[in-house]
Amino acid sequence: MDTVFPSLAPGRIHRWCGATVLTAPRPGLLAAPPLSPAEADVLGALPARRREEWTAGRLLAKRLAGQAYGVPPAAVEVLPREDGSPRVLVGGAPVPDAHLSISHTAGHAAAALARRPVGVDLCETGSADAVRRVAEHVLSPGELALVAGGRPEVLAGAWALKEAAVKADRRSVFGAAPRGVPLLGLRPPRLGGGRRAAAWRAGSAVLALVLAGPGAGAGRAAACGGTALVLPAALDHAGVWSPWPCRFPWDSGRGTSEGEMSGDGATSHLSG
């Protein structure tokens, strides 16, 4: 089947542009993550209908951060900042320069971690009709031309890229913020504002990963190709090249680097 976006294997940690991302089908996330008292308080305050999806996202986030910092998931806390975005704590202390993003749909969950502002978003291809109904309110005329034809994967990808960018900017996904993110291309994904963007198929959903441009979030820019997270040496880092270039518009260097690898960093911990 011809697809716009390459596939992302579930249950494996992938590296792209100094970020790591992990996704899995929600039906497969059966084990509850070890929650701290503060996390349990957050969960208990949520409406019952949101608790399962919240737990699935935190399960992936805690395992992703545990792998990144070489600690068990139980040592990782994921708690909300004042603006609602997730922050990472290890051993009760906030991790400097750790930026975490979480997304979930009815069928999937995902988490992404980086040392610069990052956003991840999932959109089910089955939501294409809903995207189509609001497209004229969210997409510019040029962006509408990009999704002309209305393929579900294309519509889901456009929506996920905009929402991931808004998350990376630490703004609300409600209101006018998504319309303010210029979508310049889908194959490969290109966004305005100096952002890096990538998108993959994750089962029945499209997963978008966006690194904010300069001045967003904490306002710190990382050099292209820098390794943002150091995973434990015991992990196997058999690298596969990402189909999307890992380069900011202002980067003048050519060639590839470790930061351009969508590493096949293996993890089997989802089953444990």
C-alpha cells in the first residue's frame, strides 16, 4: 500500500535529531506504571474517562525517561507544570533541560523526550472526517492545497504536525495557535519558524514529532547533530537512517551525523 509517511515500529525507542520517541498500541499497555504519591494524586483528580489514557501515556514516558537516564521507571516522575505541560523528575528532583511531550488516542499512546522543546502528537486516520470539517478554520489556502484530495493519512499528518508544533511551543492546542503554525510541506514534513519536523505511520495513526525553533520554550537552541540524550551503553544502537533530514534551515553543514539517525535503539521493556 502506498503511504505518505514511513512506518515507525511500536515498542522500540527511536532517535531522531537528538530526540527519542516511543509509541505503542494502547491495548498492549496493560501494565500500570509505578506511580509516586504526587502522580497518584494527579490521576485521582482526573475524570474517570481520562484515567486510562493518562496512565498509558505516563507508562511510556516513564519508561522512555528511565532508559534515557539509566534509572528504573519507578524513579521517574512525570508531573504537570503550571501550564499543564509534563516535566520530568528523577529521584524527586527536576531534570535540567529535559523536555517531554505525551500524546494518546483511542488506539495509541506516544512519548517524546529531548533537551530542547519537543512536541509529539498522534492523529488517527479514522479522524480524517473530523479534520476535514475544520480544515478551512485551521489551514491556510496554501495548506489546503497540500491536503487536496483528502487522503486520510495526509489529513491526519497535517493535523498532527500542527498540534505537535504547538506543544513544542508550549502553547494551548485550543484556539488560534494551530493556525499560526505554517505547514510548508508534507513529504518531507516542513514547518515554518525554524522548526524541525518528522512524521511516521504508527499503526492506524500518524505520529508527528516537532522540535521547536529558536526562542520557543526555554529559548535554547541546540546544534544540529548533537546527541541530546545518552542511553545506557548496554542497549543495542543499530542505526537506521531517518527519511527526514535532521537540519534547521540555518544549518550550513552537509552530510549526516549521529543526530540524523532514527536509531533502532531496541527495548523490550514494554512487555515487562
